[in-house]
Amino acid sequence: MVKRAAWFLVWCALVAGLAHLYLLPAPESAASRLDGAVALTVLTRAGPVSMTAAQWLPGALAAEMPASFESEALKAQAVAARTYAMSAHRHTEADLCILNGGCCVAYKDEAALRALWDTDYEKNMAAIEAAILATDGQYLIYEGEAIQAVFHASSAGSTEESAAIWSPAPYLVSVPTPETPENTPGLVTTVRFTPGELAEALGISPEGDPAAWLGEAVLDGAGRVAYISIGGQRFTGGEIRGALGLRSTAFTATWDGDRFVFTVSGHGHGVGMSQYGAQAYAAMGWGYEAILAHYYPGTTLTSLSSR
Ligand SMILES: [Zn+2]
């Protein structure tokens, strides 16, 4: 029995060791002097591992934004991701996770990126690393503290205020954003439901003419759905988004005589920097500092070198 337990421990150590090796990203560049000095505890499927910000950032930036985006958009995203890591807080046993469960910042390790990018790996990683090195050690603060640098894929017209979803933050307010269907693929999406499908998804059993099911939506300060009554029951925009799998809470709902039609703008929670918005501003010639100042108003870009 003791022998079997001992072998089990050896096996566990081996698996943990292999997983650890597999998950470790490429060695950091000698040029990432400041990021290389930031120690992070990163929660992986094999448990917490130690990484520097320089080791974590490439896999995070590559997973969060297409490498083909404008260099100034990539720099803005690098700063936002670095800032997120410095203020992360969702786990007791680690600074942040790379579990890709929609919890912390997305992450792809080298093996995943090689599979994804194939022959473009070297070119794409060069763009990712250039954005990180150009912003080495830079992060955003508000009143001296690293901010909650949340971001999302796209919004139409304006971003969402943090207060509508989480707690208010003075720098997470609704600001204009330049996405259009021309510069943002899938900016507007349409989803249709039969009355039966809608009732099942929402767990309601209304009777009568479906044309009368939809109440008027109550919009929040950013023009997204705060509340809507469907089939006599009141839902938050977030509840509808979750139950129906909508891309955002910026939606309108109509009945076309046959199905309910949900027309949805943008993708994600809508708070903080819009990634496609950053890309559009970069294409207009904005630098990453201006992009960050726009999406996180009132914050200051600082550097670890000034600590
Ligand atoms: Zn997490």
C-alpha cells in the first residue's frame, strides 16, 4: 500500500512537471527589462506556477487581439493586459489564471499559437513582442493604484459604464467608440427564436399572442438594455444576454409575425477599452497613449521604472 502510494506521488510529480514545462512560454527577451522584474503567480490547470510579466504577456496579448491589428492598438492592448495583471484579484492562490474560462485574461501558450498561426508564427510573434517591448513596464494608474483595465471586443456607438454591470469606477464610464460594420466584422448580429424556443430559454410559460409578449426595454445610461419584460416577467439585460447567448446587452427585440428577432450590437460586456475601437482609432493615426486615455479617462500612464 505504501509502495503504491509512493508510486502515485512520483506519477503526480511527473504529470505536474510535464504540465509545467508544457505551459511555460518561451523565455523572456533580455530587452523586457521592466516586465522581466514583475513576478506573477499564474493559476494553470496544473496549479499555480511562477512567471514574470515578460513570460506571461506574449501569450495573453496574442490570445486577446489579432496579431494583424495596428501596432498602436497592440501596444494599447499590451498596456491594458499588463495593468490587469498588476491589479488582478480574482483568485486567492494566484494573481490571475490562464484557464480561459472567461474569468481572467485569455491566454494561449506557444504550442497553441504555433498550431493557430502555422507558417505565420514568427511574423505574428514579432508583432506581439514589438508591442510589448515598446511599452515595457508601462501601466495605467488612477489615484496611484493600478486600475481595473477591463476590455472587450466591440461596442457600437458608445462603451458601457462599469456601474451598469459591476461597481462604479470613475475611469470606466461610457465613452464614444468608432466601430462601424465596415471596420468591425460581426458588429451587428441577428438571432431569431420561435415563441417556444424563447419561452424555454427564459423559463417562462406565457399565454396568448406572442406579439404581446415583449414589453418596452428600459435602457441604461449607455443605451443598453437595463431591463425588459418578456411574457410578463422582468429580466435584466444581462440575464437575457446570458439565457439567449446574445453577444451583448445592446439589443432590440421585435416580433416579425413568426419569430422573435433580437438585433445585437457589439460583442462583450462593453466596459473599458473596445479592441475593435482601438484598432479603428489606430487606423486613424491615434497613438496608444491617446487610445488608452480615451477608453480609461482620467487615468495616468506610468512606468515601473518610476516606482
Ligand atoms: Zn481567473
